[in-house]
Amino acid sequence: MLSFSLVNNWSDFPEFCIPIVWERYSGNNVDMIFEFVGSGLDLKVRLNDFPEEPLYSLICNEREIIHFNDWPEFWGTRPGDEKEEL
């Protein structure tokens, strides 16, 4: 498991700093909230136990990549937030 001590380090993962069209997660894991499958990637966003942990984690092909607290602007609008400004 990736340590929660490192958060919001997007500069370490420029390959994920791109627009992604997320969909609501359709699986059975209650902690996963969004998913994207395409281009050889299986991406998921997990909702963590905030505030003890960072709010979100990005999972790529079943591996934790980064923990973050704010939805990144480069991903666009979160699913369900289309009527809200981020």
C-alpha cells in the first residue's frame, strides 16, 4: 500500500495529468467511486477515510498511484458535479 504521507504529488505522474472522462464506478467495491477503462488502462478513484487519510486515491491497473485531496482541474468535472463549479 502506498504511504498516505505523500499527497498531491502530480508532478511525479504527468501521464495522468490529462483530461479523463470519468464515469461512476459500477463494481461492487463500495470505496471506489469513479472509473475509466480505455487505452490499456483500468483507472479507478477511491474515496478514503478523510480527514485521517487523503480524500482520494488514484488506482491504475489495481495499483495505487497517488493520493490527493482536491479534484484536479485537468480531469475536468467530476461525474455528478456537472452543475457545480469546481
